[in-house]
Amino acid sequence: HYKAKNIMKRDPFQSIDTRGVGKLIELAKELGQSVKPDIKIGVCGEHGGDPKSIEYFNELGFSYVSCSPFRVPIAIVAAAQSAIQKRMG
């Protein structure tokens, strides 16, 4: 319904809305790390296998993503591409 009504470009249950929910994720990450700097931050579920979401989580410095088995190859490639882009600036 979100896409059909042009409310959002992607299904928010499959790809993170970085401007809305993403800001809450950033805040939670910052607050968690302020209490425990070495805390491992990650995500699991559909977002963990979505290339755009993986790119966003890499930008935030997440420790890991987890997803369903059929999405693992996509997640590996997306994570590698994001890491390369991050290093190249």
C-alpha cells in the first residue's frame, strides 16, 4: 500500500526508511554505545538481507546483519560492496 499510494518508495517492512525509522536506529545506537562503547550492534530479519538497508547499517558501523538463508548471498555481496565504497570514500 505504501508504494501503490506513493507514500514511500520502498516497502518499509523490507527496506529501512532511513529518514524516519533510521533516525531512531541512529539514536538507539548512540545511546547504547554511550553506556557500553564495545556493544555489538546488529540487525536481523528482512532488513538484514536488503542491499539498501545493509549499506545504511554499514554507514552506521553495525557489527553484523542477519537474514534468512536464501538472502545470505545477496547480503554478502551487498556488505562487500558497501565496505569497498566506504573505504574508497
